Amino acid sequence: MSESLNCKNIRDQFALLLYGELDFDEEERIESHLDGCAQCRDALERQKALHEALDVAAVTPSPALLNRCREDLGELLIREKPRTGWAHWWNQMSSGWKIQFLRPMGAMALLAVGFFAAKVTPGLNFANGVASMGLGNFGGAQVRNVAAQPDGTLRIVLDETRQRIVSGNPEDQQIRSLLVAAAKEGSDPGLRAQTVTILVGAADASEVREALAFAMANDENTNVRLKAMEGLERYASDPMVQNALAHVLLNDPNTGMRTRVIDTLNGHQGQELDRQLVGALQELMSREDDRDVRERARQMLHSIKASAETY
């Protein structure tokens, strides 16, 4: 079995794993795979976040919505299987369906929860507050290519069971949501860099700034992080952006990135800095190995009349 196929099979089992529906041997197999696969560990963490968000989300669906969900799910089951098994069970249960039964119903409940969540909670926030439609809304699709068209629209290539193409203007919510998702989740660093470059032009939108801040603070590729920072430089007074800049100061392994943060802040002198960012500059003075970065941090603190020491 190829590595990619094995990862897919493992990830297909995550929901069952989180609900305790796997036997001991299956759990051991998944745990063994996770020990050596960072991407699958990250995918499991994202799914945990989804389940936790659904657990705490205060949702009071209307009776009409519940009825539509039951009908749609029932039709789906009937199309997938003959009127035996799950479809027969569904018809038996539908007349007395109660939403509180969802969690203890095992594997069938997982399908219902996912279906219900897609209907009721499409805008839940995950990953440091970054909100987006998410690639899951496109059937687990992967964004493979983003290209600008002569008429100003964007052409986005999705990998699904079969490839699908979505076209639209960068201002379209669906297009923007796909771009935000690709900037955070795209497997190809070249794609992420290309997507971040496109998003820079729409950084006036808060969800775009959130995606750029996420990329600047978390992307493993230095070029992607740098492009995201370039797009956020004129928003350095935004507290959310300052929080991401503080993270870069203390955690980014690239000296050039840390230097670029200080230069960005110097370009916004006279604007109040978040206390967390001032604290990051002070902490940087005590832990930074690069002399030039330390000196830049010292000058920055001096310019805002802040001590170079932490207390």
C-alpha cells in the first residue's frame, strides 16, 4: 500500500477513533502510524478541534431544519443501500428522532453529526481564530492550482475523486474561502506562496488578514512566511497582526524574518504597540543570538521609551 493511500485510510478512521468505536488492534495500528507521520498527527488535531467545537457550540435548530436534515439524510441512505440495513433502521427511527441521541449512537451518529454540522455550523472558528469555509465543504478536496485569468477572475483547480474547476472573482466569497483554505492547508509550498500573494491584495478583509497572519506564524516554508508578512506590513497596528508578529519574533528560526518584524515596527513608529509585542521585544533581548537583531530590538524599545529588560 502506498504511503498516500495508507494516510487516507488512517484519516478515514479518525472520527471512529475519537468516538471510541475502534477495537484495540485498530487503535494500535493508527497510533503506530501517527508516531511516524506528522501530517496525520496534524490532521487528527484539526479533527479533534472540530469535535470539541461541535460539543460546545450552542445550537438550537428549528424544527423545520431538523425535519429537512432527517429527510435529506434518509434519502442519502436509501440511495446508497437497499431498503435493508441502515436504510431500514433509519425509517424505523425517523418518526421518533431526538437530537440528544446523536453522540451515543456509534458509527451512525458520526454520519449524522457531520451532516447536521454542515447544515447548522458552517462558520465555526478554528486554528487561532481563523475562520473559513474550509476544504471539507468541497468533499475533502485539495486545491492544486490557482491561476489568474485575463478577465480578472481566478481559476482554481481542485483535486477530488475527480478533478473539479471553480472559477470566479477574487471578491466572491466561495473563491476567497478556497484561497484562505489553500493558504493554510495546501500541501505544496509553491501553491501556498502563490495563494498568499493573491490574498495580499484583499488584506483589507479581516478573514484574509487572519489567514495571512496564520501563514506568517505557522507555515514551514520561509518564502511563504515572508510573503505573508509583506502583505501585513501596512496593518501592523492591528492587534491580531501584532500578536502574530510577536510570535515570529520569539519563534521563527529565520534571522531575516525576525529582522523584518523589527523593521516593520520601526516603519510604524508613533503607533501604540500591543503589550505582548513589547514583551516579545524585551524577551528577545535576553535570548537572541544574533547581535544585529538584538541591537535593532534595543533601538526599537528605546524609540518607544520602553525598558530593554523584562520584569
